[in-house]
Amino acid sequence: MLAKTFIVLVLLAILFSLGSGLIFLIQDKGHSERTVKALTVRIVLSVALFALLMLGYLAGIIQPHGLLDY
């Protein structure tokens, strides 16, 4: 349950960073680095989440489900 909560929190942080990047892009009209920084944070969070998901799967903390058995 802790892993699911962490994943949801990181996904919300990614969405917040994406939204703030959009707002900075509209407000600054591309003349500042705030948009780039917000989108860089989003990319770092996305890559970190992916890496942690893979690590959690390999460690056995996260179990896949819904896979078809052929």
C-alpha cells in the first residue's frame, strides 16, 4: 500500500510540474528559463519513477497483475 501511495504522489508531482511549465510558457512567452526548469523537473521525476518501478519489481515489492497466461 505504501508503494501505491508513493507512485500516486510522484504522478501528481509530475502533473503539477507539467502544469506549471505550461503556465510559465504562457506567462513568460518563452523569454525565461522557468519553463525549461519545470519541464526538466518533470523529466527527472518521470525517469526516477520508472527506475523505482523497475527496482520495486525486481525486489518483489511490486507484483504485476492482469497479465494473460498463454
